[in-house]
Amino acid sequence: MPFQAFLTGGGEMGDRIRAHDWTATPLGPPQGWPASLRVALALCLQSSFPTAIYWGPELILLYNDAWSTIPGPRHPGALGRPAREVWADIWDVVEPQLAAVRATRTGFSTIDEFLPMQRHGRPEETYWDYSFTPIIDEQGGVCGVFNQGREVTARVLQSRRDRFLSELDDALRGGADGGRVLDQGLALIGRTIGVDRAGFAEIDAEANEIAVLRCWTNGLADISGRYPLDMFGTGVTERLSAGGIVRLNDLEDPLLGSADARAAHRAIGIEAGLAAPLVRAGQFEAALFVHAARPREWTDHEAELLLLAVRRMWRDFARARAEAALRDSEERHRLIFEQANDIMFTADLDQVITAANPAAGAALGVRPAELVGRRIADFLSPGEFERTSAMLRRKLSDGGTTRYDVGLAGPGGRAMRWQITSTLTLGTDGQPLGLHAIARDVTEERAFEERQKLLINELNHRVKNTLALVQALALQSFKAHRDPAVASADFQSRLAALAAAHDLLTRDQWEGATLAELVDGATRPLARGAGRIDAAGPPIEVTPKAAVSIVMALHELATNATKYGALSVPGGRVEIRWTCADGRLNLVWRERNGPPVTRPVTRGFGIRMIERALASDLAGAVEICFDAAGLVCRIDAPAEANLRKDPL
């Protein structure tokens, strides 16, 4: 079979593979490649998901456009090279995985896998979701490995940031005064980032000074005290004042500007530093900094942690300091309560609301005064009151603070999820009087997490089904008695139809596709002239499974019409109509003005696929009539099983 017959399309990588000198590799000239490699490569290049093939004992690498960004600057040089050379930096991680797949003939998949890559000449902290699937050759042996995956570094680091911020919130919230808040926050930051010193400073603009209020140290001296604002470099002060993060990987950084600034840094025992400012209403008010005794390259993740932490530390430090100063003032305490951006409320031990701040009223669509006197249960989703009651019993029994999610009914009945942190309110005798709570609306966050889980599960399911379908198409297309060129053309055409269906579905994240889009995508490439296919029906969406089955069936009908039916002659036409009524989905394909039709002696693969596979996939009935006036195909299936349901 000629090279061009099985390797077509594929975008940039298709061009590169066709142009590559394969005679210099263990794969040899493409004309001699086995059918298993050709089928796998055709599937790889047609896929819109990052996909690669590791072939043969040397695991020679071939890949598609979507995968080409993964190796970074190693692309395009990675093409045709052994995996050991391409992935030398992570070979100790992936080699055992690949070896196990080849030895056991069993696929491997992993989520959030840490791979210490060096794609750009420096170590990177990267994380990946990927899978390895064995490719079985004609003799039943493993001839290669199919690889699909994507980088999830941003997601993993975001998860770490979320976990860090949750721990930081817990640590800060436990502080009874401002100093305690800073001590707990700085200790967590210092240990998390792994530094030699962490500190928090306030800016005294009138005195042109910086006051380091608290330090956490790991071998370095505590530098709490007051310093001239520009002592550590005018450039440093200007950047922080403008809201920018300062990263000093070493003291040769030109931002320091002067020898005096470098000397000031060395005088406090450091060679590298990272600082994040708090700027409010254009005023530089505070800074959070970490120091290292040796030069160090700070990462974006560390800088982001510091920037997020400084805001929270300031918030809780200000809260704790204000509460300590205003502990005996009910009026000033009320002002703090009302001006907080967080949702806050108090309740008695019967869970009747005794006070609520404006943020709580706004979240529930009522005035705060209207919340007072109402039971917490009035706003909870069914069954959630028992959860809040269980948390109250736990606090009464064990003390401390509880954090949990609850479902609520918001304005207009909108379902919400709140994360509530609740603590008992104690009287002067130490006995519980009620509780006070701080809540955060996590509705969108929880919905996103659930959506991600569903998409991953759906992806796994679809990949398995697609591979099974491609295998069936290959087996039927490349039967021994068929002309290789014809078989290859049929197989490529069917793959293209399958890829077109998947393009529609992946565009909408596998939620379904409209029947009109499916009909157009399956028939337009074969219509050979505008207006020869007349398709009409109501605007309905079908499920992903039904979409793939219908596209493949329409493709076979259109191919048959192009070769033998109405589309094989100039005046021939095809009419496609679909309806949805009385719980049934009906679709009719009718050919007109074509050559006379006679019933075939035997049914080919396309007809069998339409009659059997389509009927099975749709749980319906398929009838093909070889009328003399033109072939007619009628599909009747239950709407409930095949139409996409409205997610709302």
C-alpha cells in the first residue's frame, strides 16, 4: 500500500511525518510499516486530543499536533527519536510504567503525576494526567504503546494554593490577638515555602519607615524593628509601592541599585528574598517577605502564595488587633461586624439567628434585620438541618471549630453551597451561649469540581468506545479479499466521519450535538454539488452515543448513494427528514431520481452496520427498503434514550 494512501492529513505533524527520513530509524521506510502501526498512526493524527505513539523495542516517538507542545523546545526534534533520549530527565519515572504496560499487555493511567521536567534548561515542577495503552500487533504481541495525556500543573498548583489558604485561614482564625495571628501565619508560610526567615511589616508613610512587626526564623536572626523605608533599595520600595512583587534570586539583581542596598541585605544574613505588598486605595500599607541564606530561584507558585497570604494575614491581623482594642466596646464591635465582607451571623443554641451582617443579608436576598429571629433551618436545603445540628452537637461535646459545606436556597430559589466555619460563643462563666459563624459561597467552586470529575469519567468511557469502534472498522475494511487501495480509502473515509462526529462533541465538551449539525457534517463532503441533499427537521440534540452512531450510518448511506445511488448521477437527490413526537425519534433517508434500485444478493458491511449496530446503539428499529424509485432508510428509536436532556 503506498505511503500516501494511509497517512493523509494530520496537520503540521502529518506533514513532518511524511517528510521525515525514516530510513535512518529502526522503523525503516513507511512503505514497510505494519498495518497495526498504520492504523494507530491514522487514529493518532486524526485525534484532537494530545496523542503519541511509542513504537517498537526502542519506543520510537510519533505524535500529533495537539501533543507537539508537550515536549517544549524538544519539538520537532523529538519526532522519530527513542523515548529514552526524548525524556531523559523523567526516564526514571516513565520507563517503569512503559515497561509494565508492555510486559503485562495492560493499560496504565495516572492523575496528577509529578514529572520533574527540564524542557527549558532548568528544573520545572510539572504535573500530568496521562495514560499508556498497549498496541497489539497481528501476532498478538505488544508492538507499541499508545499515549494520551495533558499537563495539569496549573490545576495541581491551584489545589495546593487552595489547601494552603485553607490551612492559613484556620491558623489565622485561631489567633486571639494581632501578634498571635502573625506568628501562626508566618510559621505556616515559612515551612510551606521552605525558607530561612519569614516576616510581616507595616509601612509608616509619615515617618518614611518600615516596621517589621513579627518574624519566623529557621536559623537566621529575628529582625523585628523599624528601618528607613529605602534602606533595602529604592528600586525595591518603588516596585512594592506600585503593587509589584519583588523577586531577588541573588544580590546581583539590578533592582537593588546600590552597593549599600546589597550590604544591607547581607547584614541581615540573606542572599535571596521574595516580598509581596498590600496596596489599598493606592497606599502601600504592608508587606510579607521571605528570606533565604543562599541564592534561590523563586517560582511563580511561591510568589502567588505570598501575594494571596499577605492579603489574608492583613485581614486577620487587622481583625484580631481591632477585636483586642475594641473588646469592651459593643458599638465598635458592631461596626466591624457590619463592615466585614465575609458572610457573618450569630445564633443561639436553638439555631435561631440573633444577628447577621449586611453580607449575609445580601447573599440571601433580604435585609439583615429580617434574618434575626428566624431559624437557620428556614434557609437550608432539605436534610441539611441535621448536618448543622450534628456540627453544633460536636462543638458542645468537644469544643473547637467546625468547618463544613451546606446547601441553601438563595434568592429566587437558586441552589447555593456555603462553606461555614462555626465556633461557640462563651459567656463570662465559660458556658456556651450560642454560636458565631463565618460563611463563604462555594457554589461555583463545588460545581466546577463536580464538572471536572464528570468530564474525566466521560473521557475515559469515550476513549474506550472509540478504540473499539476503530478496531471494528479496521477489521471490516481490511478483509483479505478486498483490494488494499479500496480498503484503505474506505477506512480513511470512515475514520474521517468518526473524527467529524467527535469534533462536534468535543466542541461542546461531550454534551451532545444537534441532529442538523450531524446530518450536515456526515453528508456534505459527499454531496458533490449544492442543493442535492435536502435535510430538515426540528432543532433537537442527541446524546454523544447516538451522535456517533447516526453519523456513521449517514456516512455509509451517503457513500453508497455516491457510488451506486441517487448521488451517482447528475439529477439525483436525497431527502432527509426527522421528527420527534409521541416519545419517538424518527429519521428517514429517501433517494430520488437515481438509477433503478435492485435488492442486493448480499449485504455489505455498511448495510449490516446500519441495520444491526445502529439499531442496537439507539435501542430502536432500522428498516432499509430497496424501492425501485430509490433506496429508503427509516430509523425509529425512543426519544428518552437518545435525546440530550436539558441540564437545568
